[in-house]
Amino acid sequence: MKILVINAGSSSLKYQLIDMETEQLMAKGLCERIGIDGHLKHSPLVGGKPVFDEDISLPTHSEAIAAVIEKLTSAEYGVVASMKEIDAVGHRVVHGGEKFASSVLINDEVMAALEECTPFAPLHNPANITGINACKAVMGDVPMVAVFDTAFHQTMPGKAFMYAIPYEYYKNDGIRRYGFHGTSHRYVSSRCAELMGKPIEELKIISCHMGNGSSIAAINGGKCVDTSMGFTPLVGLPMGTRCGDLDNGVVQFLMNKYGYSIDEMLNILNKKSGVLGVSGVSSDFRDLDKAADEGNERAALALDMFHYWVAKVAGSYVAAMNGVDAIVFTAGVGENSKSTRAAICEYFGYLGVKVDEAANSKRGEDVMISTPDSPVKVFVIPTNEELVIARDTRDIVG
Ligand code: ADP
């Protein structure tokens, strides 16, 4: 069975074609500047075909999907003989609200429910819906599955997902903690259990997804019991450009003092804050490491804040689960920055964590970076959200 995985944004569309017999990645690519002009980078990964990387006209997502199918099946760049070889499509969808606690076969009823979730993710869900509709237009009746960023967190108990505001805002308006990066937290926690050789039902895992956006999840017995992102992905840890947790009074103070509109204020909190805002240097941890090494104090402060917040939130999850067996680092920063991992692990002395420096220097593979005698194990596990989407699609369609 061959599955096409689609992650549609407002002006971009990422894809992977995966052969589920072997879970081999056959091709991957990215359409960019959809609706503006258009660019497609298509990389075939089997059959020794060349990469296609050119500007092409992409007025809408339908043209983008058509271009992807054309490349996947072409004599020059293709990896399959025809579209008929693609058995199903798995779509990443950001927000499934409380309606979707797991992945689902897409039909008219599901499409209507996705529309209902749109107010919760006004930038992301419409793009995901557009991607699904474009696929339908180009690929006809091929079965399609929606896999949600929020679904894994739906097991959180009320005490973790409720906000302490009047209850009617939850009941009438759905205001609560939803959490994001669920597909990543699910993948790395289940992989962690495999690496430990233990059933996930017996493990308490803290998963730290640290990329441009960062979130931490507490996973007890394979079920998410708490996570740091909330109603939106703006809260929790300080991130590349997002502020993380912030006293609401600050918003009122700054809006009054500087006359910001709510959109201007949210733009500052989403795009100009986080480690970028504190350092004034960059949102990229590579730039921050370099600047801090060269003596830039604000870059060092931004990094210190990030490490402290990861340790503080993870520590609160040790309390929430009454213990922890394993801590996992993943995503761009978690997978690549050994200095960030080492600095965070310094805080885990109370758990008896000791870092094996040689293991912590490895890159691009699943690795245990704690010493064998550490009672709490620490892992680096490269995330693979596309594989989870493909597996769910296979299981639901198959
Ligand atoms: P996204 O949240 O956009 O999916 P990623 O998970 O790809 O992001 O993470 C991107 C971030 O990873 C970059 O902004 C950068 O800060 C960080 N990163 C990538 N490589 C390294 C590295 N070698 N050292 C430190 N940070 C890195």
C-alpha cells in the first residue's frame, strides 16, 4: 500500500509518498508561494531519478496537487507508474477540537465538523480544508484520512485542560487547553517505549518537542495527561518568536500605553517575542549559541530562560505523574542542539539523571543520552509525524 501524506498550509504544501510494506519514503517535496506565483521542489528517493526544483505556476492548491501527482508519476521524476498506485491520502489537520480524539476517514460529515473547528485555528484549519478539497478535485474517490495535532491530547483530564474562568466559556464556547504537536508527542513516546523494551502502559514519559514552536507533554501509560500549549500554540515555553506563558495584565498594560490594536499586540506576542524578542539576535538556536559564545548577554539570557522553562514545566509533570521513567527530546532544537540538551539535563540532577557526553554528541538517530546507571532515562528521538499520519491512514483505510 502506498500512501501520500499531505500537510497543507495557506501558501505551501508539503508531501511525502510512503510505501507502507517497508515504510520506505519514496519521494518528498514542497510547493511554495501557492496563489502568489509558485515553486515546486520534488525529491524522488527511489529509482535514482533527479530532483525537480523550479518555479512553476501554482494559482491554487488544486494546481499544486496536480503538479505533485504529475511529478510523482512522470517518466523523468516519478516513483510510481500512475495515480492508481496511490492507495490513500493522509492529511495533517491542526485542530480537531473536542470532536476528534483520533484520526478519522474523511467524509462529508467530517468536512462539516472540520469547518466547525475552524474558529479555534483560523489560520491553519482553512488551509488544511483547502488541501483536502484540492486532493478530492484532482484524485477523485481515493480514500482520505484526517490526522489531528490536537487528538493525542484529548485524554487529558478536566483538571489539566480546564481554565479557571467562568465555566460557561468552556461549555458554550469550547475555551479550554487543547494542546498541539500531538502527532509528534505520540510518535516519540511510543518509540521511547520500544527503545526501552517495555509496554508503554507501564511507563511515565515526558516528551519535549523543541523546534520553532515548542511544547512538552506528560504521557502516563501511553495517554497524554497534560501539555504546555493551550487553547492556542502561543503559551507554555518561550519559543523561537512566541512569548509562551504571560500575565494577561501585561497585554492590557501595553495596549493601553502604546495604543496597540489586539491584532498588533498578538503579532508582537506571536512573531516578535520568545528567544528572538529577549535576545534581539535571532529565533534560531544556532545563531543564539554563536552569539552567546561571543559574549552576547541577551542571547545567553534567552537560552537560559528556555532551558529553565523546559526544566520547570518538565518538573511540574514529574509532580503531575508522581514520577517519570523517561524524558525525550525531539524536533529541530531537541534533535540537533547538544548544548541545549546538556543545559536542560543539568536541572534533572534531583532525578539522578547523568548525561553520557559521547551519546549526547550523536546526531540523526534514536539514542539514549543518559548513562546506563541513570534511574530516569533520557532519549533523543527524531520525530516523524508523516509516518504516524501514514500509519493511521493505512490502519483506517486498510
Ligand atoms: P518547526 O517548528 O518549524 O517544525 P523544527 O522542528 O524544524 O521547526 O526546528 C527548527 C529549529 O531547529 C530552528 O529554528 C533552529 O533553532 C533549530 N535547529 C536546527 N538545527 C540546529 C542545530 N544544529 N543547533 C541548534 N538548533 C538547531
